[in-house]
Amino acid sequence: MIALVTGANRGIGREVARQLAAAGHTVLVTARSAEAAAEAARSAGPNARPLRLDVTSEADIAEAARDLEALDVLVNNAAITYDTWQHAATADLDVVREAAETNLYGPWRLIQALLPLLRASPHPRIVNVSSEAASLTGMGGGTPAYSASKAALNALTRMLAAELRADRILVNSVCPGWVATDMGGPGGRPVAEGAASVVWAATLPDDGPTGGFFRDGQPLPW
């Protein structure tokens, strides 16, 4: 099985890559710089391969789609701008647009470009790393760029799961929970626990769920 993990040079993405590689998957470890990708791949183990990829770059995505020969699992993990300093009523919309380029349009472009490879896989999976902050059920104010872009990513999960069901592609959103990463800050749970939620969705059996929103294998409210 071949898996591609975006934003895999640190935090949850790095640990997801390590866990998948340890389980025997060939893992394409991506980062915006070749040096960061290479370092993260070395850390992930012998089954990992570095790939420079900026999800906001159409050229990078096109090059990856052209160069890859096969793909079974796509983990859209790359994300930016947990904007705790902002409120929706006064948000800097340039910040919101920038967040959407990475958090929504990046995964969307990458999925579109890599769909031919996923359709050719016997066990295709797409995992969109989201957040409970994107749940409309419990949404309040704050972090507008992050929450809105992740809510839109959840909507994309639902649409793609319905459209790709006939292709046997399982598409799910996963909230890793509050994890002690550079973005999450101190106090969260261990990175390995948050990453395990993502790995669960990346390694679902063929009769596993699709179009769901999960944490630790349990459904979350949309």
C-alpha cells in the first residue's frame, strides 16, 4: 500500500507518516521544502520516501500527479492559521483566504489531481484531517479562518464520499482531538494518540464507513 501524507514534516502529519510506515506502508512524506521532507522521511523509517509538495501550488500538485505511478491512501493533513486572535465580525478576510488556500483548496486540488491513481487502487482511501472546531453542532465564535475552512473541508468530504462511492473510495474526515503540537499548543494529548485516529481511517477495511466525521474511531456530530 502506498500512502501520501501532506504536511508530514511536523506534528500530527509526521506521526501519521511514522505509524503508517511502521505498519508496512510505503509512505510519501511531503513538506513544502525538499530538506524538511527528506528529514521527516528519514525519521519515519525505511518505508518512507520524501516528496516536496506545497498544496497551494498547482505546479507542485501537477508534478506529483505526473510522477506518481500508484497511490492507495491520501491523507490531507496540511493546515495553517489557528487564528485565536480573530473574531468573525472583525476578521481580516485576507487571513481567511490564505487559510482556505491550504486548508480547503489544497486538499481539493490534490484530490482532483490524484483521483485517477486512487480509482486504480484496489483499496483507495481519502482522509481529510479536520477538527471539532468545524462541527456546526457546537460551533460558537472565534478562530473564523480555521473553523470556516475546516467546516468547508467537512462539506467536501460529504460530497466526495457520495460521488466516489461507486469507485469504492472511502472518504472520511477525522478530528485528531486537541493534540500537543506547534499549532495545538501545550496541554493536549500525545501526538501519537491523535495520529492514531487518522491512521484508523487510512487503514479501514473495504466495508468500512465513508462520508463520516470521526475521532478515535467514533462518530462526531457534523
